[in-house]
Amino acid sequence: MSKQLAPGIQDRRSTIMGYVLALLFFVLFINIINLPRTALDQRATLRLVHDSLGLIVLLLAAVRLYWYYRDPAPRPPPGLPENSFAFNRTILVFLYATFTVTGVIGFIYAWGEGRDVVLFGAALPAMVARGEAVRIPMGYLHSSLGFYYLMLLSIWFAFGFYQHWRYKVGLRRLLPGARV
């Protein structure tokens, strides 16, 4: 968003990033659902996918946070009050921050558990010592943040539906397309 576009529109780079992040998060979400339902001795592939996709989501969310900080905010679509639009964007900023922090905590949790973090087939060296003092709080925090970003997504969708109903700004804004 390095330039100001028409109200309610975002640039192509942000649109592509939004779709990639949404798709990767959806695949990661399916992985998150399947991990605890799989026998412990059969989780290696799911963990490899979880760690690798988690890293990509972490990095893309961190880039989006940087863009939010660096670039000017897009103008709201016609008919949507500035405060309502700003609240919607604030929810997204918290969502991206949660994705970023959850990823970092996930790696700390894995290392505290004594598990190798494998990214795209390559094991990362442990940067945190194995121990219950790390594993337990980081595991609980990692899981809690997972529920937190689901709550944020729910609030974002509910608020988007409210904006559509109240201000008639369209539901396409809830998809990661060119409309904001």
C-alpha cells in the first residue's frame, strides 16, 4: 500500500499476500485439527507440515505487520465511517500479531519439549534447552493463542457482517481480495 488508491481498494501486492496467507492458514488449520487425532508414532509428517507452514505464516504475518506500520492506511469504502473501518483494521493487526507471536512460541515450545523443529526437511538446531519449565508454559500459551486467533477471526467476520448490514459495504470485503 505504498500509494493511495480509490476508496475501498488495496494494491495488488496486498491482495496476493492476503490470498496466500489465507490459503496457508486454512491448510495449517486443517493440520492443527488432525494433529491431536493422529497416533503419536504417526505424527512426523503432520509435524513437518505444521512447523513448515507455521514458519511461513509467521513470516507472512510479520511482513503484513510491517506493511501496516510503514504504509498509509487505505481509505474506507464509500459509506463506511472511518472509525468503523479503523476498528476492522485493528482486529486484523491483532490477528497478524497473534499469528507472529504464536509461531515464535511454537518453536520455543517444540524445543522445550525436546522435539526437533523440521522446516522443509531440514532440522533446526535447538535454541532453547529441553525442560518442563519451558515446555509447559509455552505449550499452554501456544494452545491459548490458537483459540485467541479463532476468536479474533470470529469477531472480524461478525463485525464484517454487521458493517455489511448497517452500512451496505458488501461482503466481498471479508475475503482477502482487492476490496478493503
